Amino acid sequence: MTAPALLESRAMTQATRQPDRRLSVAPMMEWTDRHCRRFLRAISKRTLLYTEMVHANAIVKGDARRHLAFDDAEHPVALQLGGSEPDLLAKAAAIAEDFGYDEVNLNCGCPSERVQSGSFGACLMAEPELVAACVAAMRASVKIPVTVKTRIGIDRHDSYEFLHRFVETVASAGCESFTIHARKAWLKGLSPKENREIPPLRYDVAARVKHDFPQLEVIVNGGVKTLREAASHLATFDGAMIGREAYHNPWMLAEADARIFGDAPATRTREDVLEDYLPYMQRELANGTPLRSMTRHMLGLYQGMPGARRWRRALSEGVAKGGGIEIVKAAVPVSEAA
């Protein structure tokens, strides 16, 4: 099949696929790159995975393949875009669809000063009409879903009426799925890390959105650290998004397919996950990918288990000494390898 025909075939397939958002892993800068996502996919086959936020300009005017290439095994996978120019976002979304992504998500929740200086992220909550225009432009250019990730408010704009108007306006442009980080964001005075911890969680506010807009899909994000918590949120919301806990303790996703999606109970071990991931690592090494680019995402695999510290040390030291892929198998704790 020629490259254009392959892209057309993938786009047609994507047009009929609606991601199951009952459980997802949040987009996290410098963490959820393609190697991280491929590793997490070896643990859970059903959890929706998001890319790091990528600015539309980097895709349209830069090296799209460097930013968008991913392994087919990552499906279902969604691209999170940053930006505030409708035409540019529409072009980036179309390119993402050609690459085979299952969804395009617009970031309206990142509070970092660097993002604000580019007039996108959480500051867009103050401009719902602009966000609606961005969503409308992207929807007109693609057949895959266009979704929005947002906060419950920004700075002093933290009334429910403010959030209601934002959701209502953006939904009028055709957005049917909102992921709501149930904290407001302070655009000045708090770092991104502090913005994830200091503003109080207000699940009740996100729940009110779901109550007032029952036709919309509402995914809750913020403070979800276990599958038990994720499952409990499904009584109110359409899905739950897990952030850093899934990165630091990736094995927590091992029961996700059964517990959240109703699949048969998992019987895989951590070593099975490594057997799944190693061929991918070998291919990437052959293509010039540094070993550390992959092993750094694996450090938490044995979190809370005997031998976890040895695992982390063996991987880190092995990479530092110029070791190859053999260091991964050698680092497996004896109790697991037995």
C-alpha cells in the first residue's frame, strides 16, 4: 500500500473509532512521550493514553513526524494540542488525523507562565468564544473527536457561572467531551506543581457540570491515585483521568482492563510486560534511540515491591555505564524472575 493510501485507510478507520474514556492517563510534559505510552500499553490494553501537549505551530511549521510518530500498539491514543489560532489548530488536527490518532484534545488547563505567554492553556478559559472558534475549526477539518481539557476556573474567575458559560459556549461549537481538572488554576503566584496541589479539589463543581449538561461526556481529573478511586468516580462521571501516579507506579494499571472495562481478570506479570516491551526497545535502539529515553519510564515498574530500589539503581547505573538492553533483564528482582 502506498503512503497516501495508507494514511487514507488509517483516517477512515479512525473516523469510526470512538475512544473509550472510562479510564485515561493524563498528558504530562516530558513524561508521556511515545516510549512511555508504548510501555504503559504493555500493562493496560484499554486505558486511553494522551501525548504530551504539542503546540500546533510545531506540527504545522516544524517536524511533524518527530512530534507525532507513534507505535501502532499505542492505540487508543490521543494527541493533546496547545494553541489559540483556529486555522493553525485545524491544520495541526488534520495532520494528527493523518498520522492515525484517535482523538485531538485542546489544552485549556495548563497554567505555566511559558504557556500563558503564548496565549494558550488555562488562560483560554477567559475567552470561551475563542475556544469555541478553535473547536469549530478543528471539527471542520477532521472526523475524529475533538475534545477539551480544562480547569474549573482561573484566578478570581472561579464562580460556577464562569465555568458553566465556558462549557456551554464551547459545547455549542460541537465539543461533546470535556475533561475537567477539578481545581482552579492560579495564573500568577503558583508554579505548575503548586497548581496541582494547592487549589482545593472540587469534585462537586465538576459533578455539577455533568448534572447540568447530561448530554456531554465529562471526565474528571485531579487527585485520582488508585483504580478504586477511578471506579468510584464512574458513578458520577463518564470517566476518570489518572496523572502522575500512573507514571510513578505504572503497575497500578495492570488491573484496569478488568476492573474498569470489564475484561477478563489479568494474569500477566511484570516480567510479561518486559517481554512485551523489549522487542520495541530493540527496534528503537536499532533506529538510534538512546536507551535512557526508554528505561527512564520503567523505573516505577516495581514500586512498592521487594527489589524496587535495586531495579531502579541497576537501570540507572547500567545506562550511565553505557550498557545495552541486557541490563533490563539483569535488573529484574530475583523474586519476579524466578
